[in-house]
Amino acid sequence: MAEESKFDWLKFLLGFSRVTRWALMLILGSLAGVFALDFLINSPLVNSVQLSQYTIFHFVISLAEPVVIGLKSVIKADTKFHDYELLPLIVGIVIYFCMRFVKFQGIKVVALLQAKEKIRQLRPTRAKTQAADGLTFSSTTADKAGRGLFKGMGLKQEDERDKLLRELAKVKKRLEKTKQKLAFLSVDIVGSTRIKVGQDPLILEHLFREYRVMLEAIFKKYRYRTASWTPDGVMACFPQVDLACAAAKELLKKLPIFNKEKNRIGFPIQVRCGLNAGEVNYDESTPLELLSSRVLDITGHLQKAALPDSIFVTEEIYRELRDKNGHLLCPDEVDGYKVYQWSLGVPQTTSDTT
């Protein structure tokens, strides 16, 4: 009984978030309308003196004008354009976008709380479990009323089971929509700890920033989706295998130039690259570091096994590549997969020994 009377914080937060979102949207929407109306009242096309005689317009002017005057004193810039005072309109637009932000963030919060509420509903409480376990059917003692009671409880349990199955079907359907085949490229700097010994920290920081800027430019060129960075490495997601491989090859080709022109620490930067692809449940709102998949695990293992200034791909990925030039079969395997290597020192001729 004590458990049933316990205050339900989740329902309270769900209701509070809904009310708060609508209240904020109403307030921000009203303020945006006030400043937009103030802009129209003060425009040359409208007789503001005549309109100010009406209570509603007088209220708008009295509410908006002090804010506009205060902002003008702070900004100290000319916000007029052909006798139009644009500052009220600008304030109204900013408030409108704030309202849109509150709307979408509020939707996310409500959806999260609703999901937690559904998950909680799917978990049977201890009291319900004990009550279900304690039900026994006796042909000698159960009378007509008792059979009706048990029948009703059985129907209730069936309804809960149907509800559970429906919810699971919805979740599965949503996950299926996020499933897609993507390519993942893992890159790290060889011996990053060793090359930092005895170096000026400021010079090192500048060098690694320059390296990251170069790498991000390459990724952007080949239309990467997202990336997860560590101090000396990165895992990047690409829509296609060929784009990920082209990005890795361009990085290896640009590294000698980078070391010659921008590296002042006495050690050339070398990298190891691992490339893999497969189906994952991914959407734009999912950080790459939170994505758990064997596809990413194999990508990381390929990168760790790769030789300096080379790219390791599995045989399956090698078969998907349009440009197979320079890829050689390695003697060792990674996670039970045959591996092909590409590096600058390998002659650019197709090799397929399988």
C-alpha cells in the first residue's frame, strides 16, 4: 500500500514539462507579436499617433518602446533603413526563433519522459508479480464468482501483454528506420606518446591543431557524416566505402607535405588507418562515441593492426572498392578476416591473390 501512495515524480515531470513548454511558447510568441506590431505601428505607412489612442496599441507601444530604447542605447548603432526602424523587427525575429528552439527542445524532453514512462509501465511491480504468482485455480473450491474474478484478471493480463507487444513493435519499427549501411574510418597517430617526449607543449598543441584542421578539411571534402575525436585519433563516418577510402588515401598523400611545411618537432607524423563498413542503427542525433556495433569494433582493430602510413581493409570491403589499385593481401588476419593493405610505397597495380 505504501508503494502505491508514493509520489510519482516521473508523471509530475512529464506534466510540468508539457505545461512549461506551452507556457513559454505562449509568452515568447506574444512578445514576438508585440515587437512585430510595434515595428508596423512606427513605420511611415501607419499613423502611430492615431493608433496610440486605442488601448491595445497603446499597450504595445508602452511595452515595446522602453526595450527598444534601452537596446539602442547599448548597441549605439544606426538601425534605420529608409525611415524604417528595424530594431523592433529584429527583436521580434530573435524572440520568434527562441520560441522555435523552446518548442523543439520541449518536444525532445517530453518524448524522453514519455519513453521512460512506457519503459516503467512495461516493468511489472513486485506486488503485481507476487499477486500473479499467488493465483491458483482449484476445481473444488472455486465457485462461479471466483471463476469470474480470475477470468477478469486473465483478460487484464492479456491486455497488458498485447500492449507490450504493440510497444515493442513500434520500437522495432523505429529502429528499422534508422538502420543503414555506412563506412567507418579510424585513424590514429603512430607513437603519439613517444613523439611528445621532450617537446614544447605549445608547439605540440599547435601542430596537432594544424593536423586536425587538415584532417577535417579532407573529411568534409568526401562528405563525412560525423566524427568522434580523441587527442591523437578519430573515428569518422562516411556514406560510402569509396568516399572513406579516398579520404584515407588523400591523408596519406598529404602527410609528407604536411611534415615538410608545418612539422617542427623533429619527428614525422605517421598514421594508421582502418576501414570497415556495415549496417548500423544510426541517426544524426546519435553521437558516434555512443554507437555500439561490431562494425566499429572491427574498424578499430584494423586500425591498430595497420602498419605506419597504410590502410587496412577487410576482404569484403576490398571487393566493394571501385579502385583496387595498390591493395595487397596481408599474410595475417584481423578478427578472423582476410585483410588488404594500401600504402604509398606499394606499386599502383591491382592485386588479388584469392
